[in-house]
Amino acid sequence: MKLQIKQAGIIHYINIEEIIYCRAERAYCTVFLLNNEKLTCSKPLSEISRLLSQPNFVRIHHSFLINLNFVIKQIKKSDNSQFVLMCNETLLPIARNRKHYFEQTMNKFLSK
């Protein structure tokens, strides 16, 4: 499956398997890819999330949608905040109200 992203007059067709994570930036969304490329599109994260409604994509924060294939580890800090470390060494926060959902989804993903 591919995702179409328009950026600066160019239409990119991206294999969704190459998406590490997506970050919301107001009405825009930046998509981070395995080849270290990042593309910004004029679609909000909610729309990208709907387009990527695959079992390996999960919303961990109002600003982040991640691909579970590229999670390296889950980190709990002393103040009880939690993060995921992605394969590109980016540390992303897990919202408190999404922690349980993330853990359930990750467990289901791992059991397949």
C-alpha cells in the first residue's frame, strides 16, 4: 500500500512500510521515512492516521503516529512519563491517556 503526499508541487508515492512515524504540526503533518527523508504535507495527522489505519500504526500522542515495526524500546522515566525510542534514535512521548492503549496494541502486534 502507498501513501500519496504532495509537497512543493511534487507528488510522492510512499510505501507505508517505510514510514517510521508522523508528527503533527498545526494543520500540517511531517512524515519521517526509513531513508532519513522527511516530507511535510498539508494533511492533518488525523487524516494521515485514517489513511494508515493498519494494525502496525498507533497514535501515541496528539502529535505522533508511529509504526510499531520501528519501535526499539519503551522507556519509563522517574517522573512516570513514558517514551518510545524509534529506529532512527528519535525519542517520542507517549501521552498518559494513550499509554494503556499503546501497550495493548503493542502486545497484540507482538503476538502475531
